[in-house]
Amino acid sequence: MLEKLAATFIHPFDSLRRRLAVLFAVVLLPPTVLSIYLAWSAFEEQTEKARLSVRQFAVLVSSYERDFFRDTQRLLTGLSAEPAIQHLSLGECPDTLARALENFPEYVSISVADPNGQVQCSTSETEEPVSISHLRWFQNAMLSRTFTISDYTLGQTSAEPVIVAAQPIRDEDNKVIGLLFIDIDLDWLGLFVRGAGLPADGVVFLLDKNGVILASPKYIFEPTEGGLPDAATLRQVTQRKLIDFEAFGRDGQKRVYSSVALPHGNVLVLFGLPSATTLGWIERDLLTRMLSLAAIWLAGIFAAGIGTRLWVTRWISQLVRTARSYSLGKFDVKVNFDRAPVELRDLGTTMVNMAQRIEMREEDLRQSLEQKDVLLKEIHHRVKNNLQTITSMVNIRMRSVESDDARRALEEVQTRVRALALVHRYLYESDDVRLVDLRLFVGELCQVLHDTLGGNKRHIAVEAEVDNITIPSDRAVPIALLITEAVTNAFKHAFPGGRRGRVMISISRLDEEHASLTIQDNGIGQPDLDARSLDQGMVSQGADGMLQGLGMSLISAFARQLGDELTVSGTSGMAISLRLRLLPKGRRKGTVSQKPITDETAASSEDMGNVDADDGGAGQAAGDQESWAEEKSVPLPGSVGQQAS
């Protein structure tokens, strides 16, 4: 499970289903992106319209205020042309101003000041003369010489907040001879704002250039009005740096604001609507469209995936499962591709036909292999019987031979033949003729050698300690012959004069491909013989200083065939050690060959003349035995016995 999950992350597009899903996703992506673009364009257009509606409300409010100030300007212009005002007639001026004020309750008072700022005439009764020359709005009005509107200020006769509308008085020469001004009640400005028919959740403020509220529908004129933006934002608004914008009010509610400046002074109208009311539905509409498009896109991919599953990939999955079953040898799996696409149906039919042919071919091969196995076992059985026949013939011949040397030679031949017969018996009795259990084989070989060489009579034991090792059958013959020659030499030379003793055969695994083979006796040995390897020459007690003989030649040849290094020592009994290769050279671990003679075997056989180690041959004809041994003997540092066999 974890391996499949890791493979999914490492190779996410190996699956045909995922590739088809990606393909459908890519196909559906352009129309989806186009739809998203159109939805975003519609969102921006609707947002702009919503902001424009806020702007229109602000303009509507400003139009009411503009009309009011325009009417005020007309009133002041008309009054400034009255003779009583022109000549500052103190007797008629108050009456003229009072008559003008009767029909305008939004005005607190109307006054006339000379160019020095002294109030000469007013509808407000004051006990002492009033000077307004120090007021900024008076100074601005005298400098502008046209109709102006002041900032938030207090009335000259009361502490009530007002704004002042002023108009210069000019004579016939257009010279400014005074200033006519009106104190406007801010409560009445709030009434005008209220009469504009604004949305109930909207907020509107009439502000001066300092951000002070001049009018509001709620008649609250404190600067902490909840609907106003924060002070920093409001400062930018009064400086005309922000006109249409979105900000949080001091009450924490987000609004869309729009500001409009009025003429004739630093007075502006600020209108705001909650963003939830103005833009909320637009944002919700955009979100709905985006989610709908995403849902449509995912639904398309899902539907495509389901469709490809029903129409394509499930048949491919069935093909994969069928192929896996066939790979495991289960050719009886039934498949049904009746509803599959014609291409997959043809492929499934082809796979079924192929599986049937493979099954028929495997059955033929199985029968042929069984026949060959039976034949091979029969061959080994016949070879073993023939070797037993040869042993019997040698035994008959031994009875008629009077020479001890000839009898010993025949006994050695008989021992070698019995070793070969044992190998072939193991092969035809084994379930797998390619492999031999080395522990059982060497144990039984030691028993055969003990009985054949008269171990009971001579009180010489032959013991074996072998690890659990399985070797190819073509290695069993040279191992059997090498052990046979070594044990035979030990019986002949290591225990003279009825000496009792023991011959130990030990095979222990070194690694997957090598083992250590040691054949050691506790006989008389050769104390003056140091341990030497195969290529160090040969030391012997012979008169000529050379160790010769058929047995030693065979041991040397088998050692070259089986291992890498042969070492012989005679310090405490004779010992022969070989680093044994469990597989022939060039053969890899896990492969088993039924080839009876390898190249290495052929090479060893070439060194041995006509001796075929794998087939258990003993050499040339008996008459040529000594000459062959002299020509083909291999130098060794010693032998298992004191004298060559």
C-alpha cells in the first residue's frame, strides 16, 4: 500500500485514468478561464456602477446645498443694491434687513459691516458696537471681493454654530464700500440634507475645510460622528486628495464614500453607503459565479472520469488483471469484453488466444520435461548399475590376483568406481537432478569409503562435518573423487603398522559462493613439511625429492577444477585444505546448469590427459598409467600420505 502511494506521488501521471482526467481538465480550462474573465469584468462593471450611484447621491445632496447657497447669494446681491444698504442709512437699514429676514427662518441674522469690519447695521440687537475685522472669513471675503461661505464658526450674538455667507457691497464705481453677510443656521442645513431622499443606511455630512461637520441628517455636529472616516482619511478628503474611496467609519463599518466640493468656499458634501449594501451583493454574485464555474469544471472532470471509467479504463483494468493472471500461469481466467470498445475487444480476444497457445505449449513442454527427467534418471540408474557391474568384475578379478600391488591397484579402482556410483545414485534418487545435498552426500561417501577401505578392521574412523550446502550436480563428481583420493592416501600412508586413527572431512561455508574444504588425519604426518600452496613446488620424502603418482595428480587436477588455492601441511598429521568454489567459474549465483562438462571441466580434463573428472574416468589404460603420471603430475607441497599413491 505504501509503495503504491509513494509511486503515485513520484509518478502521478502513470495511470491512464489520471492522464485522461488531466486531458479533460486542460480541454475544459479555456472556456472556464474565459467565463472567469467575463465574470470578473462584470464584477468590475457592477462595482463601478455601484460607486457611481454613491457619487450620484453625493451630487444630489450637493445640488440641494448648492441651490440653497445660490438663493442666499441672490438674496445678498439684491440687498446690496438697496439704497439704504448702499448709503448705510442707519434709519432705514435695519428695517430693510428685517423685512428680508422675515421669509427665511434658516437665517439667524443679516448684518452690514464697513470695510474696516465694524458692524454698522444688523438684525441682531447689540448694546455695544461689534467688530469682525479679526475673523478669518471676513478677511477672506474682503480679499476675494465676491460671494463667499465661511467655515464652521459661532454667531456674533450667540454661541450657536453657524456658517456665514458674505457678499461685498459695491458703489457705482464698483468699489467695495462694505460687506453684507448672513449667519446660516446649521440645523436648517441638516433639514435640506434630510429632504434629499437619501437611502436610510446612507450617511451624509456637510464639512468645512477643517473637517468640521456643518450639517448632518441626524443633527449631530460633534467631530466623533460614527459615520465619518478616521481623522487621517478625513484630512485627505478635505484636501481633495480622496474623492471616491472605500474606508471604515469610526463605528467600524466599512463604507463607500464620495465627496463633492461646493463653490464659493471650502465646503464639501461627503456621502457614504455601507459596502455590504453597495458592493456586498456584487461580491456575493462574483463568488457565486466563481464557485459555479469551479463546480462546473470539477463536475466536467468528474463526469469525464466516470465516463472514461465506464467506457475505457475499466476494460483496460480488466486487461491488466487478465495479463497479471496469465503472467502467474493462471490461464483459466475467463474474460468478457462483449461491451468493450472494438479495439479493446480485439486485444482481449488476442490475449485469450495467446494464453491458450501458451498453455498448450507449456503442457507440451511439461510432458517433454517429464520424459527427459525420467530418461535422465534412467540414464543415471543405468550408469550406477554399470558401475556396480564394473565393481563386481573388479572384485572377481581381485580373487584371482596373487600380487599384492595388483590387488591394491584394483582396490583403488574399485573405490573410485564406488564413489562414482554413489554420485549417480544420488542423482537418480533426487527430486531435482540438478542439485545435490552436500551434507548427506559427503556423509554417505565417508561411510562407503570407511567400509570399502576396511575402517572397522584397521580401527580407522572416517568422520564428516559439513554445513547445510546445496551444490550443482556437476560439482559433486570432482568433489567425490577428490575426497576419495585423499581418504585413500590417508588409509595407505598415514597409519602404518596397524596404527589407529581418524580421518576428518570438514566443509564450512565462507560466503554465498565459496566454502572451505579440509581433509585431515591424525596419522604420522611429515613434521619437516611446512604448509605450502599449490604454486610453491612440491616436497617429498622420495629419493628424487619429488612427489609423484596418479592419486596426487588427480587431487591436483580436481583441486584446480574445484577451488582457488590448495594447501598441504604435515605438522601434526597430514592436512589438505581447499578454498572451494560452490559454482563453476563464469556461472552466476542462482543459475543451475545441466551441462555435464563445462569449459573449466574441459580444461582440467585436458591437463589430465584422457581423465574425465565429471564422468569419473580414472585415466589412460592401465599399461600407460606410470608414464602419464610422470608427464602430467602437478607440483604440490605434499600429500595426504607419506608416499604417493
